[in-house]
Amino acid sequence: MGAGARGYVETYLGDVWPQEVDPTEHFTVAAYYRKFEAATWRFLMLHGADPAAARTTAALTHYKAELRVRDVYRIETALVEAGARPVLGHKVFDAGSGRLCTTMRQRLAGVALDGPAAEWDGDPWEDRPAPGADAGWTRTSATVVRPEEADWTGGLSLGGYIDRFSTANSLAMSAFGMTPAYLTHARAGLSTFEFQLAIAEGAPPRPGDPLDVETCIAHLGGSSMRFVHRMRNAATGAEAATLGQFGVHLDLDARRPSRIPDDLRERALATMAAA
């Protein structure tokens, strides 16, 4: 593997395929998480740890610059916190330009990593307020885990979690007027710039498990919005994961944030107030 910045090693090289691009016309967030999962597996093998014993319990991701169809990229990974619950740092670079596109900090359980930790110079993990039971929660996903969604250990893959949260986000947006028809006609989309993911530390969902997601709007700005999603096992009621998702209303042609239209804002505010 190639060497990156001090303490970082190259853990993934790839390119963006058409099937990995979402309606916002860039590399879809679930695809990032599939690559992070592979980068983690290789990093743990390189450092003598059993990757099959590791479980992701939390991840903070910041999407800084777009990757689009045909773009080539690399991931560099380092240990940024050592110990019994280590934290890995991943950086995604456009391999053509060298531009930093995405950063991700990932906390693990089940493996211990010792040794010197690299300096993490990415964004801080900000404490975002959690919505309460009186927020306007809406059911946004009802699925069953399929065999092809399992990772190498048999549990739901990181990409499988993010796929469901992405679908939940689309349903939540449609509820206040950001429907597929609106997004197509207005040439608009939601461009995510932050994920705060937490995964329950019990046994992960497995093929055959039914999963439900409910969503609420936790913040509404001029062009920005934050959704909070929570996933449960529909058979047991146990919480499987939560995701805080911060994004902007994006002009697809200008590739810049644009103001949320007033009529959609009013409907979104009404959704936030619903108990």
C-alpha cells in the first residue's frame, strides 16, 4: 500500500461508476460507506487485528467536494485514537487533482489497536441537539434485510444502513413538497455535507430482519436543513441506528446551494411542529 501523510496509508483506490451516482448527480453517500468499510478491513488486516471482530459504533463524515461519474479517487486511513475502542480517520482524495473530498472518523468496538496515533486535522464532532418525542416524526422506510446487503461477517453492511437512511430522506422531503417531480422540474437536489451516525452495539440486523425508519426535521435554515433518522428492528422494537444528516438545497446546474422556496419552507415548518 502507498504511504500518505504521516501515519496514513492508502487503503482504497477506485473510480466512480454510473450506478454509484445518485439523483443529485454525484457519488452517492452509501457508496462512500461501502468504500470506507473496505478501507477499514484492509487497515485492520495490515495492523494485525481481526477485521471480522470489529464493529462500527459511530462515524462522523464531512462531504467537502463532489466526486462525479468517471472521477478517480483514493482513501488514506490512519489510527487517530488508540486503545480498546480505537478511532480510525479516513480521507478521500480526488486522485486526479489531489483535492480532499471527504473525511470520516470511525469508532470501533471489538478490536484494540495500540501504537502512535496520527494527528486528526479534520472537522470537530459537534454536539447537535437531539429531537424529542414531541418532534414531527414520520415513518419513512419499511424494509427487510436482504442477503446481498450483509457484510463479510453476516450483519447489515454500513452501506445497507445508509441506503435506508437515504431512502428515508427522500420520503421525508416529499412530505413537505420536495417531491421527485419538484426536484426534476426545478433541477434541484439535497447535497449532504455532514453525517453523524451511531450504531447500536448489540447484534447487528441480519438477512430476514424487518427494519423501520422514522424521520424528523431538526433544523431549517435559508438553504440548509438537518434530518434525524432512527432505525428500529420492526420485530423487536430495538433501536438499530440513528443518523443526523445535514445538507443544502442544491441548484444542480450551478452546483451551488440555493434558497429553499417559501412554500416548501412553510410546509416543512408545519411538519417540524407536528407532534
